[in-house]
Amino acid sequence: MAVDQLDVVFGALADPTRRAILTRLTHGEATVAELVAPFEVSQPAISRHLKVLERAGLISRTRRATARLSHLEAEPLRQATVWLAGYREYWEESYERLDELLAAMQDDETGRNTS
Amino acid sequence: MAVDQLDVVFGALADPTRRAILTRLTHGEATVAELVAPFEVSQPAISRHLKVLERAGLISRTRRATARLSHLEAEPLRQATVWLAGYREYWEESYERLDELLAAMQDDETGRNTS
DNA sequence: ACTTTCTAGAACAGAAAGGTTATAGAGTCG
DNA sequence: CGACTCTATAACCTTTCTGTTCTAGAAAGT
């Protein structure tokens, strides 16, 4: 899987284009061409972003004809969440708000992040 | 607060030294000198890491005599968690495990992360 | 005030990140 | 097989990051 987990995962998440790619992938698998379309960067640039995401274990890739499909692999996101959760007690006051948010999102498809 | 939130926050978390500093700060406020001690990097290097963390809103700073104390400010961590939570449904199967983990950590002081 | 202590900043170096264009390569399909 | 489609790689450039050493500056204590 990923090389150094947290380093690589947080590093991958630090880029807005990569986060947008992940968000796009929550709508389903996508080819490189489909991922290039919404952005104003070149195809090679997207290919490299995908490589970074793959290295972080955030996506997996399969093939369909000549195209390569990217799939969201959320396990690293879960691990990042676990790490962050270790600091839970330092924001107790807003923890309840988070609980509410999580609960709300559970039944609300639109609650998904977009950036 | 922070400049571009997620970009800067995830960027700050991508460095192991900075994550270690945050972990250290969960044990209480600390001076720059105290934060330099455990690492094999120079004091200016730590000062710059602190600057990055401060810019991300992850720490705040006060003064005590000639020293400057760093304090953990976990609000950005909460926001990062909220973003990650948007992908919750993509790891439903491990979600329960996370719940268990969170519950366990709630009553277990030693459950805190160390890196 | 003077000295000491603690932290920040300047200047520099090397590595890594992110983007571009041009080109190679892998896989399909007629 | 041959042509075409889709994606990856190479080569290059610029900017940002991380670290260093040396020095300046701010606050406290004597």
C-alpha cells in the first residue's frame, strides 16, 4: 500500500486539485481523460496527481479498453481520521457539533464536501 | 485564522516533525527550546515549523518571560476531520471499527497518537 | 544600563513539488 | 497488421520546502 502512510496521505490531501479528484471519484470511477476535463491543467499533470494519490493508497486503478479507471480507496482517509481523532479531547466543545455534522451527513447526500 | 484552511492544514500535517510537535503540545504548552530538544534539527528549523503550524491555525503563541509558549489549537484539526468525514460512506465497513476506536480512546489516555 | 537568555530573521544550498510540451508506449479495433 | 486512442514518461523550468549557519532583536534579571 502506501509508503509512509500519514506523510504521504496528508501530503496528497494538501493539494486542492487532488482533493477535487477524490471528490469527483466519490461519484464513481473515472478515466484520466474524464478527470482532466474539469481542470485547467494538462493531462500529464493529472496523470502525476493520480500517481501521487495511488502512492498514498487513496486510489486504485483498473483498465477498460485503452483507458485506465481510477477508483477511490478510502482506507487511508480512515487512517488519517483516526490520527486526527487522537486530538478529539482538545476540541471537546466542538466535538458535539462534529457529531451532529456526522449524523446529518449520514442521511444527507448533499452534505458531501466539494473541495 | 488560517489562510486557505485545508491546503495549509493538510500541508502542515504532512511533515512528521510538525505532527510530533503537535503531539508534544497535547502534553501542554512548550517553549521553543523545549520543542527543539527532542529533535535533531536546529532551533531556527523548529521556529519555522512553528510558523507553519501557526499559519495553519494549529497553534497559538503567548509569552512567558523571554520565552514564547506554543499552545495547541485543534479547531483546524476538527475541520480537517469534518472534510474527511465526507468520505465516511466509502469505508462503511471499517467505519464501525473507527467508532470502536473512538470510543476506546475516549476512556483511554494512552490511546493518543505518538507520531 | 548591561548582560544574559531565548527566539526570529537573513542568506544560502539542495531537494522536491507542480506545471508545461513533446514523445513514447500500451492496448483496441477495423 | 495498421491506425487510432488513451495514458505515461522524459526533459525542462520555476517555485516552494526544509535545513544550515550566522546574526539581530526582544525581554528579564542583576
